[in-house]
Amino acid sequence: MAEMKTGAQIVIECLIKEGVEVVFGYPGGANLPIYDAMTFYPKIHHVLTRHEQGATHAADGYARVTGQVGVAMATSGPGATNMVTGIATAKMDSSPIVCITGQVGTGAIGGDAFQETDVTGVTLPVTKHNYLVTDVRDLAYTIKEAFYIARTGRPGPVLIDIPKDVQNAKCEFVYPEDPIDLPGYHPAARATVAQVARALALINAAKKPVILAGHGILLSGATGQVLEMAEKGSIPITTTLLGIGGIPAGHPLNMGMMGMHGEAAANQAIQEADLLLAFGMRFDDRVTGKLATYSPNSKKIHIDIDASELNKNVRVDVAINADLQVVLEQFNGDVEAADRTAWLNAIRDWQEDSSQRDIINSNDGIFRAAQAIFDVWKFTKDNNPVVVSDVGQHQMLEAQYFKHEKPHTLITSGGLGTMGFSLPAAIGARFGAPKGQEVWVIVGDGSIQMTITELMTAVQENSNINICIINNGYLGMVRQWQQLFYDERYAETPILSPDYVKLAEAYGVQGLRVTKREDTLAALSAAKAHNGPSLIEFVVEQHDMVYPMVPAGADLHQMIRRPTA
Amino acid sequence: MKQTLIALVEDKPGVLNRVASLFRRRNFNIESLAVGHSETPGISRMTIVTDEEELLRRNVVRENLFRLINVIEVDDVTDQPTVVRETALIKVRANATKRAEIMNIADIYRARIVDVATESLIVEITGDADKINSMTDLLKPFGIIETARTGALAMTRGTVTPRDPASYAKYAAGNGKRSH
Ligand SMILES: Cc1ncc(C[n+]2csc(CCOP(=O)(O)OP(=O)(O)O)c2C)c(N)n1
Ligand SMILES: [Mg+2]
């Protein structure tokens, strides 16, 4: 007879079987048994975040850096509801996390017991799948299934809600060794021969093709295949925000980011293209602009692991539901070398125009957010660090000015745009990234104040992360919209900050302040040299804008441009 | 033509909620949804009618449904030869003088009178939506007190099934990996 174990022990045993080494979470009444069991398993390191939202972002950051499932834990009721933002963030960005929540006892469910919330109900629309486990004998299999679902196919968050009595109940523990076999879940989709043939014919016939590379190129591990196709066929590439890093920024075929704050040349190329190759991206409204006028003359090929994305926003000519890496392997042998010089030259001209407008060239003595971020890039680039950016102008400037050469080096909340993501996600990323790879946070003065409590988590874990606060005194991105579309009525966007240097000191974090561009290097060097968390406040111009910008609802090529210098 | 979907789903708590929640959050409209046991224990069968008509939109609905982990198979039978049936119970105002007239109408539609009271009748009718609507129109002048409809059930003609039952029989209740 197999050994009897409690539900709580089974949870930990299963985590170990899944290769989990670090868990981010917060204890409470309804998950006490799990926390108690954890003390007997020193193999698993628990990180006590200061808020359950932080735990989910940390698990998410860990997952995005490693490609492995991140794990977060919380108690019932408020603990679990605090996780919702982090779960929704992971869902929108296809990040594999497993959240384990305690629940009131099975007998109390439905009776509005103390700290009872219908967590599977609340999280149903923001999880890839979720479970309420009511019998301890189901626990091991459910956990294995949850990890499998989280990491396979289009990855995403899975939540397991475990009532306290199930954590305490005992049963024989036999780890289910058989591979998961679910009747309604078959993530390995493949292209048909006919689809491949049609797509290839379009590719080889195209005069003005563009590859749109999304997060899927990273998730599928297809960055090499995408580049191979591009090089073979001389096809220019533009990436989504989450595709950044998948294609080296310095590669001559990489036009940079597309969309609302994308490169003008990339947007122009999309609008003029005769073929779009959409790889692992989902035509979000932030990348298409007005749908009716989006890339009007192109044929479109869309490849995605999630069939429900195909023809959802943009109607395409060839829709392929498959793993990108597998299909591109099928394609690449037959992609013909083509002379697309005319097309590449046209793009080069647009790029030339952009570089003349570049804010980095401005020499008016004003210290700008873009310059601070550019300088962080220059200072750190040889290390290829992981950058975790938050949400706002600084995020877009990071995407524009930080040149990512390696996959999984930009971690940011794209789909949900969750302010407060960066600091906790960086703590998670730090656990996932190799020791020698630096972790830098680029965060706004608004965003940092949403989750600044996690500074103490970083201290407690002696997390070697460097936090660059771009302090423009505003909720800058919202202010930008107010300036452009609301006659400069800055309703509730001016935001005060604490004295970050003093605050850092109070937390036991190294704190530095930079008010002039020439002091940047010294501060960055001090941060790099410091073992443990550092915080640098960059006090920058308050009224800068992020350009180019496609106003919401406008055609993709109708960008507001920076004036030429 | 309205979209008709047949879905085979795992018979587990909350699955109906998952399906309904999906339609709500994706802004798809359900015209009717009927759910009950299938030929395989542990697997339920749903017939869902949506108001989508265009093929690409219909595919998006189907793929979204299919994406739910507990959904085993989804077949869009809109364009397939299919038997579609719905049952309605219609309670009509009817005193002794009107009864014969109503029974006549019921006869024409091969409907049955399943309850007779002094001031009302219940008519039970089975057919496709058009047939039920058309009889309802004829009954309206008498005064309809209440109507209950099951929603459409659909089954493709011939031996074709959405998926060979043998392929999912192994997941039937009692065959699962779960301890119970
Ligand atoms: C949780 C949350 N609340 C509100 C918003 C709306 N929002 C988007 S950007 C932004 C401003 C961010 O300000 P800050 O962090 O200072 O960055 P900046 O734009 O100034 O660089 C706001 C309020 C959001 N994205 N997330
Ligand atoms: Mg700001």
C-alpha cells in the first residue's frame, strides 16, 4: 500500500514532481495546512510577497523568463481576489502560471462562510482553466493536469482552489505517472499540406511582404525559424510589443515595433504590403489601428496555436492553426530567395526620415525620459539584461529605445497593460534568470506607487534588481491623451511622489537620484556594483510625448509624427 | 441561416456555466441551448443555436467553444443535412366553445392536447422552430397564457456523428483516471 499523505503534503509533493523550486505567495487561514506542510520540504523556496497581486506577477515574471510554469499561492477570499489582476495579466499575455488558493471547508461552501469567495467563479473568465477540488483523491491528478494545461498549447494561467478540509484529508499518494490525456484538449495542432502549399505560393509570389512577429514566436521557440525565413526571402520583420527580443533589434531586416507607438516605417510597410505573414500575434487593436483601412492591399497568412484567434479581428486568406515552429520548419525549405531590393529600399527611406526626427538627437539640454532609457540600454547592453517595464510612456519608450537582442529579455504587461506589474514581476524574473544576467526595471512614478510594497520583498530576498523610476510627475500616458484630445485638461494626472531616495533607505534599498543627464552613468554604475536591490530616480521633463502615435481609431499610417529636428 | 452547433462536453460541475460565460464575455448571442445526456455516460450533449450567420464568424464561435478544456467536440451542423426538433408546451385560453377549434389547429400541426381545464388547454408540439412559431401565431388570437420551449435539439442525418463515440468512450464515467 502506498503511503498515506494529507492533501497539503500532496500539493507540495506534486509541485516538486513538476520541478518547482520557488513559489510566490501569502499565507492565511484557508491555506495554513499547505504552508505548514511546506516547512517539511526545504527543496521549495517560498517568497513572501507583500500582496497577492505581487505573487501572481512574480510567478508570471518567472514564467516569462524561464518558459516554465510559475507558481503563486494565496488564501481564500481576499487573498484569492487579490490575485485576479495578476491572473488576468497572465491570461492576456499567454503566460503559464498555476495559482493555488485555499478555500473554506467543503461543508461551508455556499454559505457565505468567513473569507469565502466563489474563486472558481470569479476567475473563470480570466483563467485558461480552473478547478475546485472537493476530494483529496483527485488532487494529485488535478495538479498534474493544471501544469500540463498551463504550459502546453497557448499557455495561460490555471487556478486550483482547494478547500481546507481537502488539504487536511488523507489518502494514498500515488503520483500519476501516465501522461495527461484529456478528451477535449489536444494542443498539438498541425497545418494541412494544402495550407502549406497555398501559403508558400503567396510568399514566393509576394513583392512587398512583411512578417508580423508576436509573442508566439517566443512561446513556440520559433525565433530561429522566423529569422531563417526572413533572411532567405529578404522579408522585413516588425514585432509586437511582446515579440520584442524575438528578433535581434540590430538585425537589418528588423524594423522594430509596430502599432500605436510603433516605428513609422513599420506601420507604413504594413499599410503598403502585398502580403502579411502574421506569426503568433493576434491583431490587437493597439497594433492594427482602424480595422477597415488596415493593410488594405495585402493578402494575409495567419499562423497561431489558438484557432479562436484566426479571423477574429482581421480576415485572412490563409489561416493555419498550428505550432509556429513546426509549420515554419515545413515552410522554410521551400521559401525561395527573392530580390526584394525595391521594397527594402522604400522601407529604408521611411526609416531615414524617422531617424531625423529622433528625440535622442535633440540637444536642448532638457533631460528626457527617452534619454534616460537610452542611457540604461547603452550602459547594460553587453550583459543583455532582462528588462521588466511597467505601463505608460516609459513602457513605450523602452520598447522604442532599448535594443533587445535576445529572446525573453523584455518582460512587460502588454495585453492588459497592468500598472504595478514591473517590480513584482522583476522579483520573479530574478529567480528565473541566470545569475550573471542583470535584471533592470523601467517603471513610471505612477506605476511604481501601485506595488511599491514589494520593495520589502526584494530586500527580504536580497534580490539583485535595479529599479529605474522615470519620474515625470504625471500619469504621463494619460496626460498625453489629455493634451492631445482633451484640450490639456489634466484631470487627476499630476501625481506626487515620495522622496524615493529616503524611501529606499527606509526599506534598506540603495537609493539614488539623477536630475541631469550627465549624472546617469555614475548612478547606473553604483546600482550595478551594489549587491541587492537598487533604486534610481530619474527626474525627467514632465511634458514629453511619445511619438509616433496612431490616435485611437485612426488609420495605422496616419501617425502623429515628431517634427523634424 | 442561424448557426446550429452540437457540442459534446464532459459531464462535470460548472461546465454549463463555462459555456454560458464564454458566450456572454465574447458577446456571442445564444438563441437557444439544450443540454442532456448523450449515448456515453459521463458525456453530455449540447445543441446551441446562435444568431451568427456568416461563416468566418461562425468559425470563431466554434473555435472559442472548442477551446474550453471540458468541451470534447464541437460540430457546426448549420450547413449539414440535420434533423432539428424542439418541443413546446403552450397553454391557451379555451372554454368549451373554443376547444374544438383549437384541437383542429393542433391536429393540423400533429400537436397533442396534454391537459384540459375548464378555461384552458395545454398543447404539446414538436418540430422545427418554424413549425412551432407558425402554430403559435394561429393560437395567439385565443390568448396564450404561457409558453415553454426546450430549445432546439439537432442530429445530423445518416450514420455520421460529430465524433466517433468509440474515440471518447474511454473517457466515460468510471473509465477515468480519477479515483471516482
Ligand atoms: C492598474 C491600471 N490603472 C490605470 C491604468 C491607466 N493608465 C495607463 S498608463 C497610465 C499612466 C502611467 O503613469 P506612470 O507609471 O507614471 O508612467 P508614465 O506614462 O508617466 O511614463 C495609466 C494611469 C492602467 N494601465 N493600469
Ligand atoms: Mg509618470
